[in-house]
Amino acid sequence: MELSRRTFTALTGSTAAALALPVAAAHAAAADAPAAAPAGVLPRPDADGRAHSVGFDRYSLLVDGQRVPLWSGEVHPFRLPSPSLWLDVLHKMAANGYNAVSIYAAWNFHSPAPGSYDFTGIRDLDRFLDMAAEAGLYVIARPGPYINAEVDAGGYPAWLATTPGRARTSDPTYLAHADEWLTAVDAVIGRHLYTKGQGTVVLYQLENEYASYVTSAAGRDYMAHLYAKVRADGIDVPLFHNDKGRNGYWVPGSFDTGGEQGRYLYAFDGYPSPSGLAPDWGYFGTGGAKGGATASPDTPGFMAEFGGGWFDPWGGAEFGGLGYAESRRTRDAAFERRFYLTNLANGIKVHNVYMTFGGTSWGWIPAPVVYTSYDYGAAIDEARNQTSKLLPMRQIGSMLAAFPDLGQLDRADDVSAAAVTGGAVRVYHVANPDRGSHLYFLRNDSSADATCTLPVTTAAGELTVPAAPGGLRVTGKDMKVVAANLSLGRRALLYTTAQPMWRAAGRAQDLALLTGRPGDPVETVLLCRTRPTVTVTDGTAETSYDADAGTLRINAVLDGLTRVRVEDGGSDTPLLLLLADDTAAATLWPSTTTAGPLLVRGPALVRAARVHGVNLDLTGDTDAPAPLEVWAPDGIKHVNWNGKRADTRSTRDGSLAATDRLPGPQPVRLPALTGWRYAAENPESEPGFDDRRWRTCDLTTSHSSTALPAGQPAVLFADDYGCYYGDVWYRAQVGDAADAETLSLTYQGGTLGLLMAWWDGRPLGTHRLPTPAKAQDTVASWTGTAAFAVPEDLRGPGPHTVAVLVRPMAHAEDGGANDAFKAARGLLAATLDGAPLTWRIQGAAELDTVRGVLNTGGLYGERSGWHLPGFPDGDWTRVSLPHDGTRQGVSWYRTDFALDVDPGTDASIGLTLTDDPSRAYRVQIFLNGWNLGQYANDVGPQHTFVLPNGVLRTRGSNSLALAVLADGTTPAGLPQPELTLLGAVAGGVPVEDVPAPGYCGR
């Protein structure tokens, strides 16, 4: 076996000629060769004003000709209605190893009506994309037109449900509307293309999980139309579609791309069960043309969505009523290593985790299948807290950025691990064909730990590792990486049984960071031409030098941070080798500056690092008093933390260490919520209510996918009358009712849809649709019929008034491309003893241009501004909570409260409601006029609602309005709500108040 010129150069950074084994001869031949530093960590992108090229080959993206694996996470700007906080999430992603963010843009969020598109305020997509560039993240843009995403109508605006033509096909009416949306959103995205140097968008998705019409002309024409439209809009980065599974749908060549070659990629999604095996969707798969990454052999393996959690339905059936905490537990850090490293071994080089920050489906954003929280069990929780799931992302993402060998990997010869104790360990062997490096991914699918030995290909030939007794430990339901033939700056790594995480080369010394599980025995072997000087400056490690082989072997058991300094040995530059278990790795933050890479130890987060002469400015967070230690670029003498000078001393490890600990957050004191005022609502149910301005239901045709019921003289569907979101009222007049017996009302409303009826102001009762038994309930359960008996004492000569309140729980998604989103909401049919009635209808009031069309529905209080700050509630009844009542209908509670959070503390605060679950009522939560969620007391599972800073004034006064909808079957009212501290750090980002227009008289 020969050590090729390319392999040796990759290992040592030298320019020596090709050398043959044994390794000692290689050292000797290279003794006089200059030891140039290798290429450093991949640079972070920014909007630098220069044109860039974005292409790809079968391995990865090629950005300016440089191989760039994308390690991406999904974030939806519309699920965080506080734009200044977008930067907080993006900072946390960039600091934790992500180099890309994937985003949906929801058509319904930006378009309240045909021809109307709003990209201002909370909908400022320009601002989000600017922030992504500021954070140093590439962007994968996914504007639909259809997105799914567990949002109302899959992202389609509700007004589209009232138009003719089949959506998601080449129907010309649909395409005209879709083109209008694309023109608007592409104008924004086009301003942020990396190719133009004005942003960091490098990929653009056409459609979403389009599994219908794959073999039909309507589907092919549709995809071809979208492709041509996007290109005509000036989007010049590579395009792709995400297959809903490994089907081989819409691979290159499936539809006409106008003769353009090499600018379209195949991608697919995967959401495997965490209890099963991590699937081989690529190099090691058996699916042939439908093998995921192998379905398109000339494009890189591209996982557009891979499950970083899962969504939970109303009632919490998906996670046993435990909510998203259980999603995070079952898809934890070990899950990420086992599944995501399997993906990497299978050739996935564009990898997007859905979700990385789930956020909140506030207002009427959520599809029927989910409740308000969209936490998803993601690595960054709904309250913006970093969770333990971020560490594997940082370890893998940093590895991909620091070791370019991983950007170009082929499947290599199969090898087997020899068991020492425990069960079998699955081995994935991949190698870089140019650099000669070898990676071994060891997976343990058993719940018990396993130990093994492994045959490894190195520059010194085939070796069995580890050389020390005891074997390699692979913890249960986990995965680890063994690497051979990598460069660690001026030194060559023969092999290591710890996962390479990061490296940096400096004039004074090189650094290398290796990581693994606490208690893992690790063995690292370096090439050293002569005997080095080795000093263990912290922790415990054993070292031995083999003069014949020219290798230094370092053995340690991971326990915190072990530091090994290697000097001489054939290199003039020392190497500081850091061996970190997960606990220590969580405190280590690799970063980059214009002066070079650096490593920070101690804080809970490092957001940014900037060099100004001899000064290093760091910004970040601490969740408790923390040490600060910095391995900085050469020449740095002073360190500033969040704008304040930190006194430091030089250490023997070449770092600067602060003499004092960084301060943690200040205490956060939350007030009790008192001073409540109460008012009963729903005057619409009373006979004397003036409904003359309401729209008469007089349409006779509809474009809904719901068939018109027989015997109804007019369409009753809410959407057809512009009542798109939230509650809808109907009223009808009845003449002589002497013989009236049964009022029959058929309605459609999605999961937990609800209907209430009154006759002459007296409640007739409530009907509601069922709680789902699984995450994706059937549409059949979204329709119900209520038959109410007319009380005998209310019969007789008229006129009589029938009032009906319907709460539709959003429009269906359209994953099957069958116009499911056009299914009617509201009443379908209404008869009195079989005879139809004439109805008037009322939904939401005029558009709130700041909060948007998805903020409110048609409750009287919403139409009258009861939810708004400054509403004059002085004549409302003062009440103490908890407050009981049994009336059917709507009641409102209002109070104000003030906060005084320290300006240097980022405190995430929620509102918690807890009551006897037998009480049947729901609460809409309005903070400063913003509809931040819906609580269903007898359904659950959500009890705490995040109040995002910016909407929440953390240093000022806040208005809280709660609209309670009770069905009258049980005692109901309002429990005592409590403010809950969900997390606090010293640091954060500057938070801007989100506009909250108040009551101005109606």
C-alpha cells in the first residue's frame, strides 16, 4: 500500500512527493518539506456585494467552486410574530453548527385578498433574509405555492377556496393566482440571492411533497410551469422539489426545464419512527432507483426534511397526553446521532432538520390537526431555549465545516466490528477518494451499551483499533464516529476513536477538538517524525511514542475536558489536543472571525465574535455565572464580553482566561394577575339584535369541494361570504312555529369544530366534533349534524329568531392535491322540521392591517375591539378568579399587568391555565391585541402559552384579554391564570416592541 502524494499532503499539509510505507520512511522523506497550514473552517456566508456561483456535483453543493455540505434547520418566520427575535433563533443555529436555514413562506400569511400582498411588519421577509445573512447562514427558500406545514389550508389563502380550478395542477385559473403569489414573493427572495451577493439564498424549492399527478400531463405541465415562472422571476440558484418519501418522484428529467441542464436537484423527506432502525436512504440502501439519495445519482443526497421531532394533535394522542416534552425525549440527542449520522454515511450532503425551531401557530394559523404550540420537540424549544438536542448538531455541523474530507465520501469496503461485550454494532465505512481519509460510523441499535474492536484503513496500513485493551464503547441506541487519515493542522491524525469536531491552525499553535460520550475510552494516534514532548495540562491521559512507527498514541477516558499539549515531534508548531465529553463540549463554541478561527469555553451561547486590532468583541448569553476562556486568533490581547472588558490572563494552553466569572441573569419577578373585569357576550343570540348589515346567504353556486346539500335554497358555506377565519355567526327568522319540533344543523369545522344554537335567546345546546385518536385524523370526523328540540314554550306565532355560532378549526390541508382545502367551513345545511331557512351571516370585522387576517374571527368582542389595548372596560364587572359560570356562549375577562425585567436579561415568559379537565370550555388568549393561542380545558394537552417578547412588553404595561367559550354542559369560567418563567439568560438580542394598535372607538 502506498501513501499517495495527495493523501500525504492532506494529512500533513506538506508539499512532499509521493511516499511509500512504512510510515517512518514517509516522515523522513518529508522532513525538509514546508508544513503549510491546511484549509481552515468553511467560511460563513454573508451579503458581501460580490457575485458568487452556486452549483453542485454528485457529492455536494459547490459554492464558488468550494465543496459545501449544507447542515440546515427549518424555521418558519411566521411562527414567531416578533421580528427582532428572529435574529436570536438564527444566532443560536449558527453557533450550534448549522450553516443553513430552511424557511417556508406562507401565501395565506402575506395575502388577505386577491392581488393584495404584504411583506411589512411581522411579514417582513426581507428582514428575515437580511438577518440570516448577518448570522452567516445560507438559506433554502421554500415559498410553495403549497407548503402543507400543519398550517391552515396548507398555506393557501382561504380566499383561494372560493375560486374555480383545481389547485396544484396546470389549471389556468389556479396558475394565474399562483403566478401572482410567486411574482410577489420571488421579488423578495430575488433580492437575497447569494449569486447576486445581496443575500445568502442558495437553493429554491418548487412546490412541496407533490406526490399527485406524477405520471399525468397536468402534473408535468404544472411543475414545468413553476420552473419556468421562477426562472423568469430571476431566481438563478439551483431549484429542487422535495419528494414525500423515497419514491423517486420528480427526479431530474421528470418534466421540462426549458433545456436547462444541471440546475435542478432531487430531494426527499423522511420521518422515521424513533423506535425503529435508522433507515439507509442512500449508499447503503436497497431501494435501487427509489433508494432516496440514489434515485438521482448525479446530484447530491438531499434530505429536504428529516424529522427533528413530530407534531401533536389536539388531545395529545401522539405523545400520550405528555405534549412536546415527550417528542423531545423520544427524539433526543442520541436519536439525532443515530439517525443523522446514518444519513451522512448514506451520502446525504444537504441535510435539513424539520423543525429546528418550531415556534407558535398563533391566531388561526394552525391546521385542524394541531393546537397552538408547534414546539415539535425541536432542538430550540418554543420559548427559544437551547435544549440538549443542539449539542449533536454543533458537533456534527462543526465537523462538516472543519474537515472538508467529509464533503466528498464514497461507500468503501464493508467492514465488521468484532464484539467484545454487548450486541452487534453496525458499521458504515465511507472514504474520500481524493484525500484518502476514512470514516467509520458505528451504530448500536440495542438499548444496552456495546464494546467492540474495528479494522481500520490508515496510512500505516490495516490496523485494529483500539490498540489499548477494552475496546470501543458504543452506547445503547446511539452512534459514534471513528476517523482515519485526517489533517489536524501541521500534524497528521492516523486515527481516532473520538469524533472529530473542530480544528484550527494558528501561528503559535494548532488546536484540535475531539468529542464523545462521558466515560468513553478514546484512543488517538498522531504521526510524529521524532519523539514529541507531551504535556497533559488538564485531566488524565496516557501517552506512548513508537519510534519505529513514528506514532504518538494518546489514551484517555472522556471526563470533562482533557487537554494534551504536543510539542516538537517533527513540527515547529505545538498542537493542543482537546478531548471533550458531551458535558464539556456543551461549553465549547467554535467560531470564525476575519482574523481567523477561535474557540470559546464557558458561556451558554456565543452569538458573534469580531476582531478590532488587538481586541476581540464577543457577544452571547449566560444562564448562570460562567467562566470565560478564549483561544483567539494571533495578536489578540483584550477580550470584551457583551460590550464590557473582561480582565484576562494568559494560560499555558495558549488561551486567554477571564479572572472573574461572567455574570448570569438577574432575577425575574413576575406579578400575580389581578384586577380582572368581566363581561358576558354574544348579543347575536338575542331576538332584538340588529343584523340588518349582515350579509344575506343568497348564493346558489360554490367552488367548494363540498357538494351543495340537497334541498338548500342557498349556499351557507362561510368562505363564500368572506368569513374565512375564526368564529362565524348565522341568524334566521322563523314565522309561525306552532308545530316546530326539530332544528337540524349540519356543519363542517375540522378537529374540535363546534356549533352552538339559540332559539329566541334561549340556548338549545352545543355540538362539537371529536378529539382525534391520532395525529392525522380523517376528514370524515370533521362534519357533524346537531338535532335540537324546539322547546314547547317557545313555539307559537312568530317571529322567532334562530342564532347559530360555529367555530371552524381551520381549513384542511391539501396534501393529496384534491382540493381538500376547499372543503366548506361553517353551516352546510339547516332545516326546521325539514324546511330550509333564510340566513344572514357575519364573520370577522375589517382587516387589522398590523396583526393580519389570521388574528381574529367573528366574535362580537373581536368585532368590537374588546381584545385591544385601551378598550374602555370601566363599566365591566369586577371579579376575582377563579370565576364560575354555566351559561352557553362567550364571556370576556380583561386585566392589565406591568413587567420590569432587567434590560440585560432575556426572559421568556408564558401564560399558564390549569383547571379541572371535566369543565368544558375554551379560551382565546389576546396579549396586547395579539391572538397568541387557544386553550381547550377539557381537551388539552397544552396549558402554557408562550408570550413572545416584543409582543410582550417586558419593561412596561401589558393588556391581557381572555375570551371564554363555554358549551353550557358543565360549570365553566376562568381559572386563575399565572405568568410562568420559561427561561432566562443574561444577553439576548435587542428586542423591538411589536406594534399593537389599541382601541380607537367603533
